Amino acid sequence: MTPEPLKIDIWSDIACPWCFIGKRRFEAGAAEAGVEVEIEYHSFELSPDTPVDFAGSEVEYLSGHRGIPASTAEQMIARVTGIAETVGLHYDYDALQHTNTVKAHQLLHYAKLRGRQLEMKERLLRAYFEEGRHVGRVEDLADLAAELGFDRADVVRSLEADEHLADVREDQQVAQDFGIQGVPFFVIDRKYGVSGAQEAATFAEVLRQVAAEKADAELAS
């Protein structure tokens, strides 16, 4: 009998460089472990007070809004950009458009209802970090969704009506209930939590262990 895939619930934000790195590392870890997984993404806003249209660079945002010295912000960006390269991601912070992500999270719920959340998540992260696309405005998000074949007008309708805002808030409440304070955060098989963009080998080890425990429990029952 083929074992059921392990359920993986991931809390993350679009504007989170470690979330994209963590996504790649988790995917590599799952492939290394040879364990079938079923992934569901959940909403988490790192900076819910960010304006939709922030006029400035990422360095200006970090230094002005987060109180981080500009030189430190530049070092942070250089470091994370270098780490992203090690997993095949090409971050372009010169082009990046800092924005509020609540509408992007609503779009992920819209896509989830239609069975295509993972595609939408990948598209949004790539658009934000590698392509300098705007992921905070309804029209821009609708363009990205249309690239994947979604009905553009219906996406606009949904986002303008805040159709999935309650779903975003529910995800955030669950994160609060779980004590999740940073992302990415992975919940494996509804009982094991893994925080941060761990190395692929770490994810592989955890997945193998949980899969083995689950198989033992099924045999025992």
C-alpha cells in the first residue's frame, strides 16, 4: 500500500527573502528524502504596516522603517543575495519594489481554492525578488495571475472585494496560537515544527524520521 503523503503546512511571506530560500531548500530536502509531501502555504505578514507604494530602496526601507543603519542593511542584503545564489535564486534588490503583501496573500487563497496555490506562490516570489514586479497592487497581481491562466477580471473582482481577507486573518491567528513569530515556519504532519530556512539535509532528515514514525504507527494499528 502506498503511504499517504506527509502534510506540510508552511507559514511564510512574499516579501521574505529567507522564505524563498527555505522553499528551495525544503524542495531539495524532500527530493533527497524521497518522501512524498503535500504542501499548503499559510499567510504571515512580516511588516503589515508597510505602505502599498513605498517610494524608496530596500536599504532605505530597512534603515528608515526598521531603524537599521544603512551600512548594516547593505551587508544584510549582500549576504542574503549570496545565499540565495547557492540555491539557484537571483535576487535583484536594485529592482525590488517594497510593498504591503496582504493582497498577495489573498491571491494565494484564491489560487488555493482552485488547486493551484503552489504555482501562484512560486510566481509571486519570483516576481518580487527576481523580476522587480509589484506584488502589492490589485492590477499588478491580476497581471501575474493572468500569466498563469487565471481569469484576470475575476481576480480583480476577488481582490477588490477582499474576498479572502478573512482567510488571511485566520492563518495569522493560527500562527499566533502556535507561537510562530518568524517565517518561514514548517509544520510537518501536523505535529513537528521546523523554524527557519534550514539546510536541505536537515529537512531530509526530519522528513525521513517523520515518515518512518508514521509508517510504524500505521503498522501497529
